[in-house]
Amino acid sequence: MNEDKRVPCSGCSLLCDDIIVIEKDKSNYDIIGACLKGIQKFEQRNSKNRILSPYIRQNNELVKVEWDEAIKKTIKLIKGSLNPILYGFSTTSCETQLKAIKLAQKINGFIDSNSTICQGKVLNSAKKKGITTITLTEIINKSDVIILWGFNAVESIPRLLSKVLFSRGKFRLTGREIKTLIIIDTYKNASFKVLGTKDLALIVEPDKDIDLIKILKKICKNNIKLPNEGTAGIDKEDIKRFITYLLNSENIVIFIGQGLLKIQKDGNPLEKLLDLIDIINNKNKNGRISTVMMGGHYNMAGFEHIALSYIGKNQNIQFQNRKLIQTKMNIISKIKERDFDLSIIVGTDAISHFPSEISKILTSRPIILIDNRKSGTYFVADIVLPTAITGIESEGLAFRFDHVPIKLKKIMNPPNDIPNDEELLDKIISKLDKNNVNSD
Ligand code: SF4
């Protein structure tokens, strides 16, 4: 390992590039500047749930095996599969994501990333409506109103508010004083503690975001009178203050969180919010609203870029005869309709993240897991292949939440000569080439 180093942190999609690592001895180092979540990420190297050897399920138990045996079994499973799915890739490098798409093409598989149920939704919908996304630097320099909608910044991206809210920015004479924070959520999450006296807390009733959006739309269009009892559990005066900010501010950014992705009784709240933004942006000639989707995993945005540039499509990628074909299926419907016979999960805990009925079906077919830590998926996988931690034991490219590329660095060698994700996928691809698998 080198002397003191400034490195990016891959603890979340903010990819803070101001972390200083000071070597104490061969396996210990001090981390300066990272939040607790970031420190945990760096400490993952020596954590109890680290996977250090390959495993194969035998008699319903995971048994430690040599690499040769694990790879042999992996190749055998892939060779025997006619309809594999590949999923995850939000905590791997872009180089790995590209290799994974090439693997999916080779084995005529279906591939998608975690982004499909998160960041990618906003990207695709905003693109259709022509609503602009914004970079972190622009937010720091220009934003005067910061809105967190269904997004608990303090716990999921811990240093975000210190960068965007408590900073002054290039074009402002003051910092926090001129910035207004508005939080909309169904409960008082940890981020509410950051609110100051002139900020706005809007606790919306569960599944009623669309009601709030509808009334805001009506006010924008017709200047209607607000109902005295308020809307969606929000006080009339607070709605008035909210719309005043929306219509009179220069640079508003809305950070959209998971809380707004679930379909509600009256439809898709994300689509409705984007409609509202469109209306306000047309009405407010002196300002604009931009959106950012906040995915927690550090390289969710990367898959979007890599898939779009390699294959021209960023979600629900299905290959047949090694060519991209159109499909109406997504990862959830593929699993739900049992339209797969093998899953290859990379760098994610699909079993814990999916709804339980989907996870149950996923476990009914063989699972090959490539990851560096034990998770719910580890405990049900048929083959476990450990890899180096990208951003600590391996370098690679990642895209920050705002789609800015950041080069992750290697700080030290992985234990037990574990390969990185890209090297492992390379090995699988070259073994498949030798075996001439699934040839057209
Ligand atoms: S905010 Fe995210 S990227 Fe920054 S130090 Fe914390 S975990 Fe790491």
C-alpha cells in the first residue's frame, strides 16, 4: 500500500472523493473524513461477514471448496441453463457491468441491475418529459430550495446535506441562510432533525402523495382556493408556503427517494410529480426545478450508462441468439412467471430486497452468487464465489448519483488472492469459450 492517500469512498452513491487513508501497518489503516457508513464500508474488509472462499451447496449445506471445483460447477450450471437471469451490479465497477452484459449475451440471458427498480425509473421517465437532472456541483453552487421527497438523506447518503445544504456555493454570498430545506415524508425520519426555523416539514398521510401533487397542480393551473382542512394530512398554510417556494424560487432540486416509487391507489406518484414539475417549469420563467433520483448503492447509475452505450437499452435486457430482443418482461415478472432456470446474482442481496413471494420463487432455481459479504442471498445460494471489494481491493469506474464518473482506487491487495468481479467474470467467459457453450 502507498503512503497517505486521498481516495473515493464506495459506501454510497455520493462517492465522496475527499477521504484520506493513512496506513498504520499492513492490514490496518486510519480513515479520515468518512461518515460512519463509509467507515463501515472500509472496515468490511475485516468484517465477520466477509466471504473469503468459494462455497458449493451439498446436502443443503454450504461447503467450502477450492476455486477449481467452484468454477467447474459454475460452468456446468451455466451450460445446463437455457434461460438464465443475471441481476445486481450496483456495487460493482462499470468494467464488471460491461463484462456481465457480454456474459448475458453469450449465454442468451436476461440481465438487469438494481437501478431498474430505483434510479433508472426516474431517469427514463424524466427523459420522456424533458425534465432536467442536475449535478452535485450545480446543486452546491446554485440551489436555493432543496426538497427531499420520500428520501431520508441523513441515513442513506449521510454526507449529502453537509455538501448541498451547509455549503455556500460559487454564486452566493451566504450559505445555509439562503437555502430552504423542505422534507416530505410519511413519518419524521432522521433528516427532519436538520430542519431550521424557516424550513418546511410536510408529513403526508401514507399513500397520499398523489393527493398533495393533485392539489398543487390545480393551484398552479387555476389558482383555486385551498380546502380549509388541508390535503393529505398537510395543513392549508403549509401547502400555501410550499407552493410559494415552488413558484418563486430560482433553483429548486427535488431529491426523490424510495418513498415515492411505490404505486399508490391513484397511480404512479413519480409520474404525477414529474407532470407537476413540468407544469411549474413552464409557468415559472425565472427559475426551474430539477430532479435527482437517490439510489443508495454506489454504482447504480453506472449500469445505465454502460448498458445504454453498449447495447442501446438500459433496462430489461434480453438476449436471444446473442442478439438483443424486445421484451415486456422485467426482473420481477421474469421471476414471478418462473421464466428462468438459473440466476446469477452479483453484488446484491436480491433475496432480502425483493418481496418475499418473489424471493421464494428465486430460490426454487439454482443461484450463483458473486459477492464479498454474507447476506440473505448467500444463505440460499447454490454456489458462492467471493470477490475483492471494489474501491478498496480493486480499482474501477463508478458513476455518482448525478451521473458524474468517479475513478475508484485500489488501496491494498485482497485477502487469499481473491479475484475482483471483472477478473472472475472474465474467467467464466473464457471457460465458456473453451467449452463452446450455448452456441447458436
Ligand atoms: S456519504 Fe457515502 S460516500 Fe460519503 S463517506 Fe459516507 S458512505 Fe462514503
